[in-house]
Amino acid sequence: MNPIQKLTDYFAEFPGIGPRQARRFVYYLLTRNQNHIDEIAKLMGTLKSQVRICTSCYRFFQSENRDATLCDICSSRNRDNALLVIVSRDVDLENIERAHVHSGKYFVLGGGVPILEKEPEKRIRSNELLRTVQTRAEKGELKEIILALNATPEGENTAEYVESLLKPITSSSNIKVSHLGRGISTGTELEYSDADTIKNALNNRN
Amino acid sequence: MNPIQKLTDYFAEFPGIGPRQARRFVYYLLTRNQNHIDEIAKLMGTLKSQVRICTSCYRFFQSENRDATLCDICSSRNRDNALLVIVSRDVDLENIERAHVHSGKYFVLGGGVPILEKEPEKRIRSNELLRTVQTRAEKGELKEIILALNATPEGENTAEYVESLLKPITSSSNIKVSHLGRGISTGTELEYSDADTIKNALNNRN
Amino acid sequence: MNPIQKLTDYFAEFPGIGPRQARRFVYYLLTRNQNHIDEIAKLMGTLKSQVRICTSCYRFFQSENRDATLCDICSSRNRDNALLVIVSRDVDLENIERAHVHSGKYFVLGGGVPILEKEPEKRIRSNELLRTVQTRAEKGELKEIILALNATPEGENTAEYVESLLKPITSSSNIKVSHLGRGISTGTELEYSDADTIKNALNNRN
Amino acid sequence: MNPIQKLTDYFAEFPGIGPRQARRFVYYLLTRNQNHIDEIAKLMGTLKSQVRICTSCYRFFQSENRDATLCDICSSRNRDNALLVIVSRDVDLENIERAHVHSGKYFVLGGGVPILEKEPEKRIRSNELLRTVQTRAEKGELKEIILALNATPEGENTAEYVESLLKPITSSSNIKVSHLGRGISTGTELEYSDADTIKNALNNRN
């Protein structure tokens, strides 16, 4: 098969990309100069070797320091160890950081648990999570775990699983487990809100 | 001007209707039989005389009983007088009722207060609201007022105005004033949430 | 049933209107003053009596002259009798007039013929069309019939039916029958055009 | 700057990709295995060397035969040399091929001429086009040139420029120059068509 089609097929596997846009990517590259393309190819090839996974929150990170095992957040002295926000993916963590409202730490599950999943422990970093929470619990520094998961069926299912998974530790070390507040989000008009959102907004009134 | 155009212009003033759809309304009517049209016209003409405004919550209502001054909710013995939900419009009240989560009473402001409005008291039923709340406060039955307004600039501005308007009564009779919970609404994915929503969701975690 | 709900149901039958917007229409009317509502109701009630159907093109029209049987287009001396544009509905005729590109006459079918329709002659003004075309043909003034129908399956099916219906007259009086040009419409980008449109655009190149 | 951000910035330059989706691409790659990434990187790096530009129609193509200078269409004996379709980009050519309606040859301009462009000759392959058309004209095989450009201001401006550019050759060798048919495209409803499209559809009726 010719390289244009082959590369189109690879790009078509990128998240949110269809065959047509994938093909446009190829033609876009064909109009770049070779150095530009080589730079991208080199970055891609070395990406995994340069990017490490934080041994504490398991997010992807990069550091000049070859021996660094912790990301900038986990190694920071200014972040509160009493608060741990659990998210599904790196992009969620980054979006929360963008809001500048969380001063604590994170843990990235690396995915979610679909409803009716037989082996939920394989869909997310279950053991790593248990280890991290256990360690922090023993240090007696962890006070609250915030489950910051999507308000979708999969997100809610993931929250349930994580909560039950951590139950033994959280109850024995009485660590509070909380969920993101549900209610009306910015811009919402009551007239168009679904019953579920109105119910949450009333129950969580303040 | 010919009746087709005249009627088109009237329909074009209906909420959310442009001249083209207004014109289609007219042609739609031209294809109905006269009885059908007369029925609609009669209903429209008698609408205001048949529909009354509840003297307690100020929503529109209709009753076989000519002397009725209270809507079915305000006259019901099964609704909790301790809870008063304040909304902008009848449609908001109806949408909350659809959710079957509020067992108390309502008050319909009849509109909202735009930002920088010079005479906010004229944009909503200020005096009627004061009177209603005063009466209920004196009866000592009112415990909490819930401001159920849109999560929009106008909605928030309306909430602020209503809160300050009621301050003298609520503080002296210590009536709690609460707002709908802000947070992530059903279906929301964290990755696409704005900073403001994430902030609210974290602050209102539970 | 109460008048608010009754009127909501009627409005919900208007083209393109759902129950929610229908309800908003009712509340909108409740905020108008009675005179305004009465004016609309009166216009609706007298609409059909004031609006006549042109005995030549069968479009709806209105005239001060009680005896007028022809619309302004059909009675105009400046319109070319050699060209007859056949459309499905009044709105199509009006949209073509808006483009100021047709100097001839019109005929409004009053609908379309769905695919597989058993009795197509009942879906459109078949007899009226035959009469109109026959008359014009006998006067020897009619040179071309332009079928201006939607580029949809129903539109194409309607065109086929009308063409076969008129065949006897058009062939004997050799009246040309043409269809709107098919091709790329204003704003179209080739990259996103369907095969059918590209085919038509190439075949109808000029 | 770290490789995640660097690669995100490169992906954000891809056609139709914003910073968020670009970031998702990077995380997507981080979850692939190294071989998969290397394969993509290799394909990208060797793309330009493996893909050639046809010396006749100037589309991108690939061939096992190292010495091939013509794409499969230009080297085919089954394509009609009398017809030349001129398009802006490779994707346009591919979309026309998908429609299986053109049995002739192509020429890819490699872009378009924006309105008011001072140096149109630099925006498209002007010299290459002149050479190709000149050669074919001398062979006496070329009968018609079809300008298959977008129905947009830039597309129409490009058509005008190309037509004037080729005028000397086309008139002397009396080669017909045609444009894609303009009219209503598949699925169009007359009621929603703009005046320009209705005008074209009436003028190009057939």
C-alpha cells in the first residue's frame, strides 16, 4: 500500500480524526519542508523515552533531571498533602490545574471503568492507587480524597468502584471521601435543565 | 397591508420566531378548516380572562371555581410552607415541578434584573414578593428561601437584588436564604468544563 | 383541560414548534394587552375569508377589489405568458420572486407527491394544473414549463409525475419542459460535495 | 520546553486542529507502543522522498517504479486526453474520482487565488499549467478545459484568473473552457435556497 494511504490510516486512528481529515494531514505534511517533518518525527520517536510517569500521581511528565521520579506537582513543597484529587486522565488534571482552585495533590487513574465491566481493576491503576493511598494514609497526612470524575455513567461507575476499592483504607484511617458538587453549571438556564440536574442543584443548594 | 403580511408580522413577534417561520404559520392556518382556526382564535381571545394570577405565588393558573385566588400548589395542604423557591418565570416553576424534587411553595418574579438596571424594582414583582415573604414570616412558618435563578449574569444579578431586597425580613426573622448548588451538571465531562464550573464543583463537593 | 394547556397543544401543531416553545407562546400572549391579542385573533379568524386563491396560479392572495380572481402576478401585463414555473408551495413561489429572476407566470401545486403514493392526483392540484396548461396551450402563448421542485426524493418524484401528467398537452403543442439546473450551489466546496452533486455539476457544466 | 508541549504545538498546526485536540494526540501516542510510534514517524520522515509529484497533472503520487514521472491517471491509456479538469487541490481531484464521472485528465493548481491577490501567479502553478496546456494544445488532442473550482469567492476569482491566463492558448487552438454547473445541489429545498442559487438554477435549467 502506498505511504500516503498508510499514513492516512495511522492518522485516522488519532482521537477524533476521520479518514478525510487524516488525508488532509498527509497533504499538509507534503507541503512542509523536510526539516519541519523530521523535527516532528524525531519528537514523536523520542516522546516515550523523554516522558516519564510520575511514581506518585502517575501523570506523564518530563524533567531535565534524569533521575527525577516525581512530577513538579508531587515534588512541590507548596502543595497540600491532605487533599488528594483522583482523576481519570491527564487532560482532566490539566484542566483542573488551569482553574487554579486545587492546592493539593492528584492521582491519575489512566482511564475509567465502563458499566458492567467484569475486571474493573484492569481498566484503571488499581494497585498503584491502593499503594499511593496506603502510603499517604500511614504517614497520617491524608485527610480527604476528592473523586473528580465525569458526570457520565462511566464516570459515576468509576467513582463507585474507586470508593469501594479504597473503603478499607479510608474507613480505618478515617479519610473523608468526597465527590465534585453536582448542580447547574455556568451559563445554565433552568428552563432547559434536565430533572436530574435540577434535583442535584436543589439538594446541593447552599 | 394585506392580512397575510399583517399576521406574519404578529407571529414574527412570538418568542424565537423569524419572518420565514411566521409566514409558514400563516400558510399553515390557511390550510386548516375555519372551525379549527376559530377554536384557536377563541382560546386566544378568552385566554387572559380565564387565566388568573395566583395572589400568593403569582404564577398563571386556571380554575373552574370562579372565586379561586390561589393556584393548586398554593392552595394545597400537602406542600411545605417552610420552603419557598423563588423563580424568574412560570416555565422555570413548571420545569422544577417536572423534576418532583420540591415539596414546598414558589414565588414567580415575572422576569429578571439585567446588570446595571437602574430601576430593578420595576423589572420584577418586588412589592408582591415583599408582601408574600412578610406575611409568611409573620406566620413564623417560613424557614428557608431558595433562589432558583439561571446561572447567567442576569440570573446572578437578580439573585443579588432579591437577596438584598429581602435582607431586612430574612435577617430579623432569621430565614435561611440559599442558592441552587453550582457544579458539574449531568453529562458533563471534566475535560471540557470551564474553570468557573470546576471551581464551583470543587468548592461544593460533598 | 385548562386553556393554557389547550392553546399550548394547538400551537404545538404549528410547523416546527414543539410543546416547550408552544408553551412559551401562551405565556407570551398572557403578557400582551387584550387589544393586541384580540387583533391577532381577529386577523386569524378572518384570514381565510379575506385571502383568496388565484384562479390561475392557485397561490393565496388578497385584494381590495372584492371581485378580483387573479393575483397581482397573474393579472400583470408585464409578466411573460410564454414561461410557466411550477412550484410545490406558496413559499417556494415567494422565494423565487425574491430572487427577481423569473419574468413569467407560476402555478402552485399545493404540495408534493411522496414516493410510492398510490393516488398522486390527490396530493397536488392535478386537474387545476391540466386546465391551466390546456387553456394557455390553446392560446398558443405557452412556450416552456419550468419544474421548480426540491432536489429531494419527493421533489423529484413530483417532477416525474407532473411531467407525465402534462405529457399529452406538452408534446402535442410542443411546449418545452425543463428542470432547475442541478450543480454546486453558492458556497459549496468541492472537497465536501457528494458524488451526485459532482456528477450533476460536471454534466451541466457551461 | 518539554516534548509534550513541543509536540502539542506542532500538532496544533495541523489543519483543523486546536491546542486541546493536539494535546490529546500526544497522550494518544504516549499510550501506543514504541514500534507503532516508530512506524508512524518513519512513514512521516520518508513521505516526501517516496511521494512524487506527477510531471503532468502535478498531483502527489507514489509508484514502485523509481523512474515513474507520471501518476496512474496521467499514464493511463484509458483516460480521454480531450478533457482536462482543473482543480485547486489533490483532495478535490480525489473527490471527483470518487464520483466516477470524469474519464479525462486533471491538473492540480496546488492552491487558489484570493481576491485582490497582487501576485496570483505565485499562488498557483501558473507556469506548469501553461506548459501542460501548451503541450496538449500542440498535440491537438485537447478539446475542453473544465474549471472545477469551489463556488466560493476565492474559487470564482481563481477561475477568472486561470481563464484569462489560458486565454491566448485556448482561443488560438479553440479549446472550449467550461465551468461546473451551478444550481441546486442534492437535497436542497427551494424554500431555503439563496437568491444566487435560484438564479443559477433557473438560468442553467435543462
